Amino acid sequence: MNMTHTQPKQSKQFENQNPVAAEESMCWSVHLMRRQPQRVPILVLTLCIAAGLVWELFHTPLPVFAAIGLLLFAASEYILPIHYRLTETRIYCRCGLSRTAMEWKAIRRCQIARSTMRLSPLAAPSQLDAFRGITVRFAHDGEPGDRASVLAFAVQFAPQIRDSIELIWQSKDVMGLKSSLIEYGTSDSLTKSKL
């Protein structure tokens, strides 16, 4: 369920007990299987082929179930919804059993693609990016969590990323994104970006 929620100011007594409750936040979910249903047959075919090959190799069901379980776990980001929550201090990502959080002040690099934003605590590109950062998938335009609202939130609470924003795709809507980023004070970083 996609939703944005800004929590009202609580009483001083409640703020002292729970300081996170008074933070501004944005929440939304993205379900890749609903966005890209054309990939479901490929997933099913892959599971069937893997199950058949493992059955031919071992002739027992336990390894077959293990192989199917491992493949489903590997595809969990596609199968299960991904929930995001941005607060004034952190960004949270939850998908199945996986929970990831990163403080805004820890972000050193920001890569923006057409439908995703990759936040990394590493200043330079590295093979460790896959394990150390968070990939934020934008909601559809006009919904909570769309590209414009997430970028505005990120630049507001992580101003250090203005100098590290890198656009990693080329299309007609780059100019629109360029103008919106310039509005947030990121014009210097766009000259460094890969366009």
C-alpha cells in the first residue's frame, strides 16, 4: 500500500520518550512482480529447469526443494514487495526478511537512473557497492515515493549528496530532471555527471 505520512508534532513529554515519533517521514512500497508481470514466465521456467536438472542429478526431492528455495530467495526482491521509509535521519528498506537502514549523513554518492536511486556510503565506485548501499526504487509519477518527492527529500536531509549526484541514463526526461535538480541547488554536480 503506497502512502505518505507526515507525523504531527507531539507533546514535549512524548517527544522526550520517543524522539523518532516526531520526525517527518515518507513511506511507500514497490512490487516489481506487479510492475513487470512479463517476467513471471521466465521465473517459472527457470524454477522448472533447475528442479529438473537437480532431480536428474540427485533423484531425491530434498535437493530439489533446496534449489527451488535458493532460487526463490535470490528472486525475493522481484517476488515480494519492497517497503521504503525515509525519515529526517535515515532511510529504511525492507523486503521479506531483509532489513537495511542507512543514515543520511553516511551517504557519499548518489546514482540516479530512470526508476531507481542508488545511495552508497563509498565515495568512489567499488565492487562493495552491492553490499554497502541501498537501491531505492521510485513509485510511479504522482504517487508518494515518486522520483521528484524522493529526490527533494534526499537533498533536504542529505545535502552532501548534491555534489555527488550522478545521472546514469540518457533520455528525453533528463532535461526535466536536470531542471528540478538545479532547483534544489545541484547544478554543479550535473556538470560532472555521465550524460
